Amino acid sequence: MTLRFLVTGGAGFIGSAVVRHLIEDTAHEVCVLDALTYAGNLDNLDPVSNNPRYRFEQVDITDAPAVLRVFEAVKPDIIMHLAAESHVDRSIDGPAAFIKTNVLGTFVLLEAARAQWLALDEAAKARFRFHHVSTDEVFGSLGASDFFLETSPYQPNSPYSASKAGSDHLVRAWHHTYKMPTVSSNCSNNYGPYHFPEKLIPLVILNALEGKPIPVYGNGANVRDWLYVEDHARALVTIATQGVLGESYNVGGWNERSNLDVVHAICDLVDEMAPKPGHSAKDLITFVTDRPGHDQRYAIDASKIKRDLGWVPRESFDTGLRKTVRWYLDNPQWWQRIRSGGYRGERLGQGAEQVA
């Protein structure tokens, strides 16, 4: 059956991977709803932009009348909600935007979805779903050996993770109070093509290519579990179409690495693929003051989605990172447009006070 998907944040990093997967690998129809803020980039959707099953609506998810207009025009079967302010450092500098988009925006979407769902006939209700996409950061920081489970308590430690925790709780409440057909997922750190260059992996790749200092927070010992974005896109569509209503699923790559190990691996790949005689990218590594409240370790136990839905990642960290570095080398026109515009790789998130 061909389904109509509404993907919020579909011009962003993870959202665009979902949209490309839906258009290129399925027969479903997709409408992208995105406000095109700094990290939303229509270039991410170029590979599918001319497909007749794709359409785009520039809408802010906090604009309730505009959101309702899109719902009425598209009549989606499945809403995949990925629109979010998502960078921890930016949330430290300016938390107001995170509360507005991630909490209020999720409320607006839930109410629009609930209004549509209540008006559907029984057959349409049976296929209707609201899939909320969140992060492992809502669970806080781990010790040296344990893992985040779907049942882990929420302990968000940054304005970003607190705002995502709030949106998670709204989705849970709408399911239990109104019987809305929802599913949720929490993922580990993503990486891959089209990743906005303020995040660790693309920032290191581009600084290494450009001969700029490579900043490493603190001593680089903070650990993250890395997930290749195209693996995540497959997981999200699987959850949206096959997940049990009311359930949540953790999505991870089983790829724990310290930040310093990640940086070293990228430097080795850049030295191999784009060598500069007499110089190693590792010479550019610069240790800087740590991020305020920097969580020590995140790691996802993705056993449930493997057991219940049959999803497993296809890429190891080594294979995915090699593909990622290769993509940035092969697509300079994509990242040069960003580097020459509003974001040039400057340090964010040092705790400067800003009042919106």
C-alpha cells in the first residue's frame, strides 16, 4: 500500500536521509515540512526534488494555522516528526529557541494530528501514525559500562536534551490520554553525508581539509555511540510503519568511540585520501576548554528494535566513516555554500548569556 508521509524537519540532516530513502527505495509519497532555519537545507533534497511523489512546504511547526493547512492539503497517513533545534552548544547560548521549537512545536503538531485522526474513517484511522524522533541525550550521562534502555529514567542535562525530554513526554501523554496512535524512538549520535558542519565529525573533516585547528573538548575522553545516518533512516521508516503503538525504540550503532578516537580516525582517513606532504591532520588537533555540563558517555542498547522489528545497522563505524569522509571530499560544492554563508566553523556553546 502506498502511504502519504509528512516529514517535519525533512530538509535537515536526518530528515533528508529519511526522505531520500522513502523516495528512492519505496513507493510512498512524501511531503516535507521545514522552516529552513540555519540547518535546514534544500540542497540535501536535490537527489529527489524532481520526483512526482515529493513535495515541499516551508512552514514553522510552531505556526498552528500553517501546520493545519498542510495537514488538510496532504492528509498524511504517517507523520514522522524530526523537526527540532538539535545542537547542544547552540542550546547553551540560546535556549529559548529550543523550548519554542521542540516543546511548543511538538504540541502544535500533536494537536493538528489529533484533529485529523479524529475525523478519519476506520480504515484510515487504522493506518494513521505519529512517529516522534528523539535522542539518547534525554537519559543523561552513563557510567563506564551500562547502556541506555527504553526504560531508562530521564535525566536531561542540557537545554537541548531537556527540551527533547519535554517533547517526548507530550507524545507519551497524547497517546495515553487521547489514545493517539504514536510511536517514539531515541537514537545515538548520527553521522554521514549532508551533516551540518558545526557537528563534530563534519567539522573535523572540513577543518582537516582546510588546514584549520581541530578543536577537541577537554581531554577528548567523552564517549558517544555512533550511528550512520542512512542506517538510522531505514530504522525510522521501519518503526513508523511496523512499530507497536505506544512503544518506544532505541536506535544505536553499537559503535562506541571516545571523541579523541573519532578525531584520530578522521585524521587518518584525510591523510590517506587527501594527503598533504610533510603534514598530518593530527598536527591540527587543539585541546580546548570543555563544554559546560558535558555528559561523559552515551551508549544505546538497540536490542529491542533488532528483536521486535528485525532492524540492524549495515555499517560499522569504520565503513561508515570512510564513506562519510569520501562524501565530503566528493561534494565540496555542498559544504562550501555553508562555509561561505552564515556558519564558518566558529566555536559555539561557551555559556554566553543571551536573552531571546
